[in-house]
Amino acid sequence: MLYRASVGLEKRFTPELIAGATLTRERRTADADKTVPYFALAPSDVFNQNNSELEAYISYTLINNSVFTARYLLRHGELNASTNPASAFFNYAKAIGQDYEICKACGKYVVYKVGANVQALQLDWNWALGRDTSVSANYERRIADANGGVTYTGNIYKIQLSRRF
């Protein structure tokens, strides 16, 4: 189950320029009895997570009716990482379980739940092709700093064609 509550503010400064911010609290729960503990006394609720996030954005509508949006996200809470048991996460894990799905051939992979702070910068460009169709391009850069000094980084690129009916 996913429980998510948000409150946001939005302000239009000009017909073209709008900005906003959203504060969100999130709780994810999963069936702990379906997770196989890594060892007998280890907490195995690896997929139960609590997170808080703050997102701020600014959007500007260009002359051709395309919209450019920049977003910043700061997320504080927990995340999962699947890796081998000798990982640096072992000493910092809040929960550890067997992970047979990520690498069936590896056999001994584990999934950890660790505390983390995530930052993301997202740039969007959306262009209306008609009354009910648009195309958008998106770039996102994510940096997750997990407890134990481990940092994950990632780039996400998306192109999307949307049709509303």
C-alpha cells in the first residue's frame, strides 16, 4: 500500500510565468512475511518506507505555446538497494532480506533498506501539437546519498507523445 499526503502552493506571476512548491509525506507498506530474512534475527521489512519530500518548480510559456519547466526535488527518508552481502550497506541497513529476483543466477543477493537523501533536477519542455495532442521531452538528474557514504547517480531521458480524449 502507498499512503501519500501533499500540500502545495502555486502562484502565477504573469500570464506566462508560474511557480509552485509542494510538501509531501509518504508511507509505503508491504507484506513483511513475503520477504525472506537474510538471517534469523534481521528485520525483513525492507519495503516498508517513510519519506518526506519538498518539490519546487517554475514554468514559463513561450511564444509558440510550448512550456518550459524546471523542477527541484529534495527527498529525505529511505530507499532500497539490491547488491551482494559484502556491500558497504550491511552496517547501515535498517532491514535486510534475500533478493532472488534481481539475479537468480547469483543466488545470494540481498535487498537493504537504508536511510537516504535524494536530490533531483528535472527539465521539461512540452509543446502542444493541437487541441488534444502534445509532445514532451524531459531530462532528470538524480543523486541519492545513502547512509554509509554510498552515492547513487542517474540520468533519465524521456520523450512522450500524449493524446487526450
